[in-house]
Amino acid sequence: MKEESAAVSAPLRVEGDLPKAYGDYVYVLERIQQVLGEKFGRDFEPYLSNDGKEEYWELLEQDVKTGASDLQFVTRIFDHMESRAFGIEGEDDATAYRTFPTLRNNVFAYPLWGIALARVPIFRLHGLGVEDFVFAVDDASLLRFLEHARQRRRDLDLRQVTVFTDGPHGMAQELAPITRMVDRSEVIMKGEVKTDIYRAIDQFFAEDHAFFKEYDLPYKRGILLYGKPGNGKTTLVKSIAGSVKAPVAYWQITENTDSESIQEVFQAAAKMAPMILVIEDIDAMPQRARSYFLNILDGATSKEGIFLIGTTNYPEQIDPALMNRAGRFDRAYEIKLPDLELRQIYLEQKGIGKLLNDASVFLTAKLTEGFTFAQLNELYVSAALQWHYEHNVDIEKLVKSMKSDLHKGQTMSWMKEETDVRVGFLVS
């Protein structure tokens, strides 16, 4: 993206008081059209978005920050207002600041598409707002651009994960890169459960949807994964997300979740369909929002094209209505503590065989009954550290130490043992 100099594109100016009422509104609109006409030699007309599908604003923000070659900066709208921003950009150097134009108070154009976008500040009695304007040279140009933006966004969704977070000031939505793909072979669980889950996923995202058509089934699906923390639910979800050619969205429920944010998430998911929507910690749904959430799940079209995955570490706290009515979640799978066989597979997959002989690996799997995969991972890290510094691993001692620490955590007895160490103040 190339910024024009002030001599080429002087800022728009509104004389006198702050913009208000119809006159100033129209004046700003006409001035933007005038500048666009002078710069590109074509007439641009304003359009109103009436469907809420405004992915082109997200793409514009990305293009502005990356300096896309097909985007041009046209002009600033108001003097004496921010028109540039700064932030940390990029994953390689987390301390590298960059500056870039703001979306607000600037006009941008995609000349090859005959499109311009402007986020105009609106001055109100109780604060500063914005109005978004889309300009196009004609209907055909606008429709081509919208289809291009829709396809761009879908391609982007395939490479990144959309994260929804309910905050005190509304729903936050961001695109996060998939930092590491999890291969299906890395998911360690009982074979029949694993087969069931991946078979359902693969059928859902088959290109022709033949299975659903052949058996006259509604094109929606929902599974619930429950079990203690650390047993692989997140790893399973990551492997699903990374192994299907479909957009994936994560929704983190919080105490701020309400009917409005629920509706917003499902509307956004519907635009990305066919897609996967992962609802983390579904048991955390606030009581005031549960009825609305259940109604959304019951809706005839609310889940069309959505493969819904709910997760919970506390199934006893989940609303029974989620499970006792067909169409909400079709199947529930308990992700159990790994048995001896799965513990041994996991330890071998982690590479503990580089530190222990085969007999010691099997003994470790036997000694770690009751361990989650997360705890087995910590055991491997501890063993690797001991090997690195001592060139020897006392695996039985490490397991015993971990079990002792886990027991203290479960019984809340960390500080109950007698010790010679005293911490505090001496009283004279």
C-alpha cells in the first residue's frame, strides 16, 4: 500500500463547529466522492451494507498493516485527529513496533476493483462514534469485490483460527495463526472412540455431503467431549482443526456470556459454514444464558453447516438439558484417564526410550497409574532434565516425588509437614 503525499491528497476539512446533523453529514460524504473522482477519474457512489457480512473491513485492516500492493491510501478525513497508529506486529520479533494508517479517519481504495472504504468519525454529545461507508463505481464492481472478499476470508479462515471471547464490553473476535498442527497419529485414545470421532468429521466435510443426502439427514452435527483436565481433549480438538479443510472457531465462554454474544457467535459461525465451532468449558455457561443457548441449539437452521464440539472438565456441572434431548449434542464421549497400554504408547511417543531401556519404560507405565497425559508429559520433562545434568535417570524416585506432590495438591496439605525452616519475625 502506497500513501500519497499531502500535496496530492490534502485532508478533507469541515469548517466551523464539529460536524452535526444532515448538512455536515452530506458535506463529508460529497467531499469523499469528490476526492475519489478527482483521483481516479470515475464517479463513486455510496452503498449501505444490509446483511452484516462485513469481512472486507477485517481484510482492509490486514491489507493496511501489511502494505498490500492493490490498496491505496486516498486521504485523511479530518485534521487534528489521529490518522496513524502503532503496534507490535509479526511473530518473529515480538518487540518490533510498526506504524500504519488507522482505519478510522482515513479513506482507502482498491482501484482495480472500483471500490473505496471510509470509516468516518461521527461526533456525538456523549462521545465519538464512526460510520462505515462503502463506495463503488457500479453494482457489478461491488458484487465482484464482495465475492472476492468472501473467498479471501474463507482462504484465510483455513489457515487461521477465529477466537471469540466474551468480555465485559462485548464480544472480542480475532484471528490467531495455527502455531502447530497436531497430526491424528499424535492423538492417543481408545481406538473405537477415535475411529467414531474422525469418521463423523470426515463424513461431515466430504465435498459432496453425499452421506447426509443419501440418508436424508440434517447437515449439522454436535459432539461433547468430557473428562478430567490433561487427558487429551485439547490435543484431539487441535488435530481435528488441523486435519480438515474448513474454517475453525474457538469460543471461550466466560461470566460475561449472554444471549447477545451467543447470537453473535452463531451468526458469525453461520457465515463461515461449513465449519467447526469449538465451545471450550461449556459447563461455564452462566445460568441466565442457558435457556437462550438451548433454544439456539434447537433452532432448525442455527447449526446448519456447523460441526459443534463442546468440551468440559466438569461433566457433573453441565446442564442435563444439553444431553437429554436429541439435536443438541448427538454424541458424548468420555475422555478417560489413560490405561497402562495408552500410558506406555504416550511415553514411547514422547521419546522416553532415549532415556530408559524397554523394561524401565514398561515399569514407568505401570507405576504411573492415575496419571493424566499432562502429568506424564511433566514426568518426561523431569526425566529429560535429570538425564541432561546427571546422565542418569532414577525414574522410580521421580514418579514417587510426583505422586507425593499430586497427593498434597489433592488433600491441600502442602505445608503440614514439620520442618526446621522458620519464616517470619523474631519477637524480642
